[in-house]
Amino acid sequence: MELGLVGLGKMGGNMRERIRRAGHTVIGYDRNPDLADVSSLKELVDSLQGPRVVWVMVPAGAATQATIDELGELLSPGDVVVDGGNSRWTDDEKHAEELGAKGIGFVDCGVSGGVWGLENGYALMYGGDAANVARVQPVFDALKPEGDFGSVHAGKVGAGHFAKMVHNGIEYAMMQAYAEGWELLEKVDSVTDVREVFRSWQEGTVIRSWLLDLAVNALDQDEHLDKLRGYAADSGEGRWTVEAAIDNAVPLPAITASLFARFASRQDDSPQMKMIAALRNQFGGHAVESK
């Protein structure tokens, strides 16, 4: 099939390549002309045969809203827009209503995979009407990991981004647990090789995971994380997860504590946040702050 892809950064650029490797045609637009296949959204839309599918992969909030507003003026009834960024699920409901008034379908898709997705595939959580999802299914199949898992139609519009939000909240808590354990091991005199302790956990233990593998990668690059400042940003999804928990009276003590720990990292040089920062850089290419 043909796909228009808007946003060719760290995630979008690799997604374009993976979809092309599956045999589909991708026409990409980015504000950076060195990355783009076309010079404008209008040229992108005009280059696709109807009915069109356009996937938006830009930062959540104002950038996504502006892109969807412009696409709403350029696309035709029967076309479908996919928001694959990290938008809040409540924005999805608004976008679906705005586009639906013009006969344009909307699908929200939470995407996980970071900078490793090109080779390993992307975990996909999508929401929307079955007919609109079916239109995008060949692209979902191209992006997902090999095998039976890694892709789910989570429910109606907003369900994909809500599922991805909860995924990221769990990720916050898992990273925090590894970081706390690492700091405690570093603190005591009796443990003389913390990196190799972490490495030993990669096989045969109940806490082995891809995050643990990435922690070992980070420690191989900087054994005591001396080069990093103990500061970790938050993308917003941890906050949204806690807010949703409050709205639904669901207790999330571990996820909430991990979010607050990141806030604390902005007040001092936290050893735990060195590990959080290292892990975020490993799986997502997120920026780190050096001392």
C-alpha cells in the first residue's frame, strides 16, 4: 500500500525504512528538507492515490494539532489519519471528532521500540473503528516484531494511546527499581564489581529483561556512570498515568513514586537518576546531561 508519513526524526525515519523494507511505498515529509521526500504536506497528499492513509509522527500537543488541522483541509472523505506520536488519549477523541466531521477516519497508535525498532520491530497499541484499523493493518503488520505478539487493537479511539501511557508508567517504575538496586550495590564496600552483578542477572533470574540488558550496556560504556549528571526528564506520560489513576481511584504507589523521584533529580545530583538517564538514552536515544 501507499502511506504518507509526517515526521522523520529518530522514530519516524526508521519507521519509514522498515515499512519500505516490507514492500510498501512511503512518501515522507519533515520540516528538515534533508530528510523529506516532498517539500510540503500538500505535496505529500497530492502524491498519494485515494483513499489515502497519512501517519503523523510529530511531538504531542501543538505540533500534532497543527498537523492534523492542516491535513483536515487537504484530505478527502474516506481518507484516514493515524497519530503515532505520544499524544494524550483525550486529544485523540477531539481529533477523531474534528476529522470525522469531514468524513476523514482517525486511528491513534501508541508506538514503543525507540531507536531499536528498525531491526527489532515496534510494539503497537492502536485504537479506532475496525474499518479504519483495517485500512492501516498492512502498515501495522510491517512495523510489528516478528511472531504472534507485539501488536494489538486495544479498543475504540484513545485506547491505543491510553495503553501506551500505562506502558510508559510501568516503564518508569521498572527503571526506578533497577536504579535503586544499582545505587545500593554501589554504596556498600563488600560488593566490588556492581557491573558484573548486573550482568549475572541477565540469565536465570526473575528480573531479567531488556531494560536490564540495556543497563549492562550503559555500565559497559561508563562503569560507574561517572560521566552523567543525575538528572532525568519526564516525557509527560508518567504524569498522565498518575492523573488517570487519580481520576479512576486506582492506587499506583510504585509508578507515582518513580515519577516523583524524577522530580527530585532536578534538585540535586541523584545517583539513581544517572541510571534512569542512561537507560532512557539506551532504549530511546533520549538526551543525557553530562557533568
